[in-house]
Amino acid sequence: MRFILIIKATCFSEAGVNGKRELAEAMDAFHARLAEHGVLVASERLTPSASGIRISFPAQQAEAVVQPGPFDQARDLIAAFTVIEVSDLEEAVAWAKQMPDPNGYGDGQIELRQLAGYEASVGAAAETAASPDLPVFAAKLKKDAIFFASLSI
């Protein structure tokens, strides 16, 4: 299963301010551990939204609207991401909890989401629908639900 660790932007990342050297070293070490364990797929930092473009598709309008950055609400923006491939959600959470505070000042935030490629989604749905062993699928859903319920948010 592939998961993405989305690092939320801050006023510092939006200003193009690099974090402390210690934070960069800690992030490098974290990514090295991911690579050593064979779970790292990709990891990249994004430039501030001032260098970005937002394309909107307003209702009742045939043409897309192009808006140059910067964009408001830094906390709604993405500063970086890491993609990992692991066996299940629990392993993904375990790795995500090992990531250093991406802000370095105690206010960092990481969002963990499972990637669902089109081919994987269609294949999994077809396999599940055709499977005579639906109790196994139901048990997996129950296990995931119990895991989510156990997280302290």
C-alpha cells in the first residue's frame, strides 16, 4: 500500500525560509532510514506558492481560470511530501510518527493519506466484488476501523 505524508506549509515555508540545519539533518536521516528499509518511493519539497499557479473550474463557465500565486491560508497549502510503500495503515502511521517536526518549532503538521491509483482502485473493487470470501474483506475493514478508533486525535 502506498501512502503520502503531506507536510503542511507554514508562514516560514511560504516565505522561502529554510529551516534550521539540525532539522534538515534530521529529515535527511529520516529519509535515509525509509530508504534503508525499502519503503521510500519519493520525497520532494515544493517552492512557495508565490511561484505557483492555481487553475479553477468555476461552475457554469466553459473556460478554466488561471490565478498566479501567492495563495492565502498557508496551512491549507503543501510545503513538501514523502511517498512510502508499506504493508498496511499501522506501518504507515508508525513511520509517519518518526518524521521530525517538519516546522522545527513545535507547530509542524503532517497529513497521512493512502494513495489510490485508478488501476488499483478498479482492480481491488472488481476483485472484492468477485471474491466469494467477503468475510475476509469485512474483517480487514473492521480491523482498520478499530485501528482508527484507537488513535488519539
